[in-house]
Amino acid sequence: MADPARARKLAVRIRQIVSATIEHQIKDPRLGMVTITDARVTSDLREATIFYTVYGDETQIADSAKALASATGVLRSTVGRQTGIKFVPSLTFVADIVPDTARELEEALERARHADAELARAREGASYAGEADPYRRPAEDEDDEQDADAPAAAAPADDAAEDRTPRTRSTL
């Protein structure tokens, strides 16, 4: 079991070597515009998985996959020569799905933006079906509000004010 930091460093070095070798040494006409996006090495340093993307349509992607599979021996020997490690890991090429996933997410976000814009257009001239605030609140007396805001006044002089019945709140 190797150190995880060593495996990461080896993966970075393999990614650099493979991308440079594909660019300069591999002359396969089937090989399209290939970009090496990532490389991962197992903890025992025996296997390396190299992720790549291809710019183009489905036929170019399939042709590039065949070209990389046929160039695996050359690439592995180049990795062994340039790294100088005792056992050169076997190379496996895997098409990277991250760009496709990112494209799908961008399309989903665009659909959501479009739906939000349609909803905003529909909401422009709309009004509430009932009241703006549908929740019931207890009735407040206008006299209570005025009394709370005004300073305390002197008691009324006439006796008729004392005969008034107090207001009560109705409950529903």
C-alpha cells in the first residue's frame, strides 16, 4: 500500500505525460481533439484510470476511444520511461462525463429561468382572489388606539359619560 500523496503525485505526472505524448507522438488519424481531464491511480499503484473528453460528435468520440485503446502500449511505455518507477501501472481510458453533466445542468437552469420568466409575466396583471391578507386578526377598537396615542385627559364633567356601557369585542 503506497502513500495516498504519492498516488496523487503519480496521477498528476501520468496525466501530464499522457497528454504531451498524445499531442506530440501519437499520429493516429482516428484521434480527434482529445483533452485529458484527470488521472487516478489506485493505492497499490498498479492501475491508472485516465479520463478524457473529445470535442466532436459521436463518431469522433468512438473513433478517438479506439485510437486511445490501440495506443495504450505506447503510452504505458512512455509513462514508464519518464517516471522511472519499478512497476508501470496499466492504463485504462474512460470518457469523462463531467462536461456532459455540466451541459445538462446548464440546460436545466435555462429551462428554470424560462419558466420563472413566464410566471413573472403571468403575475404582472394579477390580483388577489380574496383579500391581500387572508388571515384573520382580532378587531381593534379605534377608541383604544386614540387613547393610547393621546395623553391622559381629565375625566368628563357630565354624568351621561358614566352611564355609557363599555364596548365588547365580538368573537367569531
